[in-house]
Amino acid sequence: MRLFILTLSIIVCPNILGQTISLPIAPLIFDLKNINQFDSLGKKNGYWCEVSDDIVSLCPYAGGIKNGFAQIYRKSRQNQYHLEASGFYCNNVEAYQWLFFYDNGMLATSQTKIEKNSNFLKEAQCAGFYNPNSTLQCYIKNYDINGKIESEGWCIYQDDVEAYGVEVGIWKYYSSQGIKIVNKSLELEY
């Protein structure tokens, strides 16, 4: 029996409130017989571990389609990886919530309410998306490396919430001087 072992080197990290939390020191162990399998039609099925250059992706598939909770690790140093992103796929599309992290384990961005764009179709057309009716929308919160919120608001995307997006609707930008509120939809040229 061949085993694949991915040991996570992050043991202690701060959370978004600045508190230190301990993560269990337990390697992820996969029986290679049960991962990276194909179904009878030759499509990916079950849990898959995909490795490319400096990224390791762990994601469940059903009938060749990503479905379920995924984790993406990025190589930060020689043979050390950190959790870069985690979230859900539903029918090969990012859904529900995705979290993105800095190298130090702090939350960099949270994307929630990921769903088909129903609120910003006019903005999608003005932004030049090739098919505004198939765009996605999500609510984003961006944090600095110390866990303080920097900005929050709505974004729209064509197919992939990790790709090019356009800020739309009301956005809040936080600084030591206070909160600046901007209607990003008014900045688009109609």
C-alpha cells in the first residue's frame, strides 16, 4: 500500500482577532488507492490531490466535476507549504464561501455569498463581460496582514471568483481616518 503524506508546517498562527491559536500537529495521510481515481467513464471521482510547480490542491470530484470542500496549498519555502485558500465547489464553480490567506496564516480575503449575479447585471454589461447573465457575484472583505479590515463590498466575475473581478455597489474603505463609502457602480461608464 502506497501512502501520500502532506505534513503541514503551520502549528501556531494568529486569527483575525489577533489571538494566537494552535493547530493540531497531524499530517494529512491519504491511501493512494483511494485518491486520484477515475470512474467507469474515465472521469475523476473521489478525492484528488493535484500537484503543480508550487501548488498542491486537494478537492473532491464526482463524475469529473469539482464538488465539495477544497484546499489549496502554496509552496512558501523549500518543501514547506502554507494554506493559501479554502472553499467550496458546486458543479465546478466556486460557491458559498472562499477564504484566502497570507503566508503567515492570517486571513487576507473572505468571499461570501458567491452565487449567480442577480443584482448587478447592468454593471456586468457596462464592465464589458462577454455574457453578463452568466456572471457571478460575491461579497468580499479584504484584511491587512495584521487582521484589520481594509475594505468590503460586492464584486462580479465572469466564470471564476479567483479571476478578474469588478467592484460594484457600495464599498467601504477603512483607514485610521475613518470609513470612506463609495458607490462603485457609479464609477462605471454607462
